[in-house]
Amino acid sequence: MRPIAFALALFAAPVAAHAQAEEQAVREADANFWRAFNACDAAAMAPFFSADVEFYHDITGVTRTRAGVVASLVKGPCGTPGLHIRRALVPDSIRVERVPGYGAILSGEHLFYAKQGDQPEQLATRAGFTVIWHQDHGHWQMTRVISNAHRPAS
């Protein structure tokens, strides 16, 4: 093996392991946020947003600040009496891309299920999403969120 190839091989293994660990951490942060969302737990949702978060939604518009985004989620999806919304990932659609020195971009598609009163839960909406996650001292927060391409799910 040539010296340069050997050096690159030695460097690549730790970088790949770090990237894999970082991707897993982003996926876990995302899953934890959505558990809080599915439970409509505002206190548990809030720490996942940066103070200056911006949330772009193709139906409801732009919401800024942690307090604004959480209030919007509590008032919107969680605020209709007798209605429960649950989000689920479309597993094969998820992509995580590193943003060196900052965090990661998580994108994909998700499904929203609606349960009205005592009725059975039904698949309601499919949408795309892109989230920019920032890592600060091991803590992951969403800084920019795009929720787009909302359409009835079949």
C-alpha cells in the first residue's frame, strides 16, 4: 500500500465511525422530539428547538422563536378538542447529511394519522420535511425546519 493511501485509510475509519455516531444521535434526537409531539407534551418539545428557530410550513407559514413554534404546535395539532394527531416516519425516505462544525441536515417524508374522538385512527396526510440540527456540547436542537408538500395520504 502506498504511504498516502495508507494514511487516508487510517484517517477514514475514525471519521466514518464519528459520522455514524453523529447520524445515530440526530436520529435519536428526532425520535425523542416526535415522541413528545405525539404526546402533545409542550414542555418536552421545547428543548429540541433553538431559541431562534425558524419553522417554515407550506400551509401555515413561518413561525419564529422557540416559544412561538411550541405555541403553534400546541394550538394547532394539539389544540383541537377530541382530535389526536400522530406522526410516523416513512423509514426508507430518511437522509442524514453532516454539516461539519455545526450539526446535520435530516430530511425525508412523514405520515400523519388522525384520531377523532372514539373513531379509529386514520392515515390523513403525507408531507416532506427538512430539519437543520445544531449540536452544542452534545445537545441537539432544531434551528431551521421546513415542512412541505403536504398532501392527502392514500
